[in-house]
Amino acid sequence: MSDGSSGQTEAGDAGVKPAPETAEQGDATPPVDEQPRALSPLSIPYRAVSRGASVAFTLLFLVVSGSSLLGGTVGQLAGVALVGLAVVAIVAYEVVYWRRYEYAVTTDTFDIRSGVFRRRNREIPVDRIQNVDITRNVVQRMLGVAEVDMETAGGGATEAAVRYVGFEEAKRLQRVLAARKRGADPTPEAADDDEPRGEVLFELAPRELGLVGLFSFDLRTPGVVVFLLYGLVTTRGAGMVPSVPGDGLTLVGLAVAAGALIVLFSWAAGGVAAVLNYYDFRLTRVDDELQYERGLLRRYDGSIPLDKVQTLTVLDDPLKRRFGYATLYVETAGYAPGGDDRGSQAAIPIADRERVLSLVAELEGATVEGLERPPKRVRRRYAARYLIALGVVVGALVAVERLLLSGLLWYAPLALLPVVPVAAHLKWRHRGYALAPDHVLTRNGVLRRRIKVVPYYRVQTVIDSRSLFQRRWSLATVTADTAGSLSLVGADAAAVDVDDRTAARLRETLSDRLYEALDDRIRERRIAPPGADGWRPERRGGVESGPESTPED
């Protein structure tokens, strides 16, 4: 194809595949490169409409202003001509863009050549591609087109986006790139004809989908509501706020009622968003990849290579723990489109806790048990922190009562004093760590508890940190830093508030097991047969086999 000539038929829509180029090199498997392929022709009107919508308001303003400045019919004709020129320019640009956009899967790279005014050639190594994700909204599903996003190791955003190809072509790209990474037959025909059969690990039943909505809460909604109310009051003046007769107790009651309404609205908004996001969720294991499908209004079809997984996170909250449910997140080193966190995808949105832990054992051979808590004396430290925070709140309310609102119940927060020791105990109880034979496990949080499972070979750095207050209590935090994107925001696996001797032991043991795990993997890669996956050890009975190197804790 030359400059995206219209004579080429899209392979994904018509089922026509170009003849691959081959090169004889003795008895070795010859490298096979695809011929360049074009985007779907339907991408032209879709992109034109999408781009036109962004300038519609500008054109409307120009039309209105033109009619008022030039007067009557002349102004209206000038506005219509301007709109017509804009439509022609947008469509012409999209046609040229489609003709000059080419992509191809080569032996070891994914190549993209694009650009209208400035040509850009990109070669993305297949080995560095972390995820290949397919997204489709309602209109795209009606047109039969999809967007293919590719994320590479260490990326903070989408590395390459192919917009838009037929859905079958998108699935073909996903399969071909997966086959190339596995070291399978490199021909696209082999990837099409010998598609690996997957094992369904999890499907979200209607009852569980309802639980996802029930246990979801949109933390952004309260902030948005408060911001809108503040903007309304400041723009319209204090007269927008009705005067409320009564004493301080009445004001407190109204504030509590308003807060309850905001909480209920946030709960409903989070529930609706979660149901739309996880509708028809399915997780499948295909060879050495996890493939997921989910979404109602916007459908996601993605892949997560198991050899790129950095951390598994079991997430729960008091409500989930009360009824025995949990969520499982898979963290990779790339960015996951449509994910709940940066670089994080929900492998199980919600399920029975035992079911979640069984999938952790199946994926990583890890058992979540035997976590050791920090020393009991840290409960006094937590109680002191809560008392200081409570004192600051009471002091602020006293200042408000003296200067602004006479009669304010500044002493109301003191009712929380009996809760302080309970909160300190719960904080201590829900923290812990464990050094398993092949993984380090950490647990932190009460309202949002995270149990992190990190293979030793994924640890990048072992960090021993001590704040000023920790040093006064002879405590430390030992963090197992990984290459995951969430590590950039301080969400690594961490053993928090352990004593000095335990911190030294953890630091030394983690370093030793890291090097031992890396040595084991290097040996496995050297003895792995051609085409085999040397990155993940063979599993027997849910536990990785291989040379044992388990030093004493």
C-alpha cells in the first residue's frame, strides 16, 4: 500500500491477509513481517464527527457574532460558508490522515507510520509491550470499530493508540502480539488459526454485580458538591443562603443532614459507575496472559501478561469484611486504560474472600497467612496521634465559636474520646508482614485495607525509612519498592512501624532473597527450551518449583 491507498482491503473486516515476506536462513525459522495495513475506512467519518463536535460551539459563536456584525442575510450566509469550509477541512484532513496511516507487526517490533503535515515513524519492541487493550463505546460497537491501546514497561500513559480498526482486526492484533511475545509461530496465520483456548478464572454473576454497586462509593462526589455550592454562594452572594432560626444545635443538625444527603448521593453515583464499569466482567487465562472483558457503555477487552505482573493486592473495607468479600487487583509496570488506579486492574471486582485468596494462590503460588503484627506498644503511638488530631479540631472550633459563630458546640468532637483507643487498636491489628518462601506479604489500612503480595524477584529496592516520631519510638518502615506505577504514589508493599531489630532483619532477608530469586530465574531461562516461557517457573500444587533457597527468618 502506498500512502494508505484505498485499493487495500482491511484484513480484519474482509478476512483478507497479505502474503508474508519470508527469508530463508538455513534451518532456523525465517522471520516474517506483515505488509502495512490501514485503519478502517469507517474511522474517517467517526473521527471527523468526533473532531467536529469539539469545534461546534466555536462555530456557533462565530455564526451568531457574524450575523450581528454583518447584519441579517449577509451575516447568516457568511456563517454558513464558514461552517461549510470547516466541515470540508475536517473531512479532508481525516481522509489524508487515513491514507497516510500505516501499521505492521514485524518479527520483533510493532511499526507505525503516520502524520499529515509531519511524518512520524515509530518502532515499538514487542518484548516491551505490557498490555494490549481494546476499547469500544456504544457508537463504536454499532460501527464495528475499536481502539487498540498499547502500554510499554514503565510507561505512565498509552504508548501507542491505533484509532480505529475493525473489531476482528483489533482482536487479531491482540493475538498476534501475544504470540510473538510467547515465542510462538511468528506468522500471523498461525496466530489466527491456532488461537489458544483459555481457562475462565472468574465471571461476575448478576448478584455479584449488584454487590459491586452496593459496596462502591465515589469519593470525588462530595468534593464536587461542596465546590459547586461554594461557587454558587460566592457568585450569587450571601443572599443565596437562607437564614435559619435557632441555636447552634439546629445548625449542627442541618449540617449533619446535608452531609448524610451528600454521602447517599455519592454512594448512588459510585454504585451506578461501578455497575457500568464491571458489567459482564470475565477473566480468562490464556497461556501466560490474563485476558479480561468488561463494561456496558464502554467495553474493555484487555490483556495482562503474567510475566509483567508486579504485585497482587487484596483490597477490602469494613463492610466487605463483615460479609466476607474482597477485591483483587493486579498491578503491572504500565498504565492500564480504564483501570481503577494507575497501572492497576481489577482481576476480581468482588467475590467471596476465599475465592479471591484461591486465585492469588493459583496466579502466584502465595498463601495469605501468618502475617506478623507490629509490636503492641505502637498502639500508644496511634492513640497519641489521634488525641493530637482531636485536640487540633477542638481548638479550631473554639476559635470559630469565639470569633464567628457564638453558641457553636465546640465540645461536640470530644464525644469521640472513647473511640480513640478502639481506633488505635484496629490500626495496629490490621497491619502486618510475612516473608513467604517466594513472596513478601504486607497488610495496611482499616477503612481501606490492602494486602500486597510481591514476588522477591520483582523487588527493585529495599527502603528503610524512619520519621522523627518513629525514631523516638525506635520504630521503622521497611518498603519493598517495585517497578509498578503505583509505587510512584507511595503504594508499595511496606512493613510499617516495626521495631529496629525487626527492620534490620527484614532489610537483610529481603535483599538476600531478592538475589537468590534472580539467580534461580537466570538458571531457569538458561535451561528453558526454545519457545518455552522461561520467565515463570513451573508450578506444582500451587507452589513454584525450582531450586529452594529459603533462608531462616
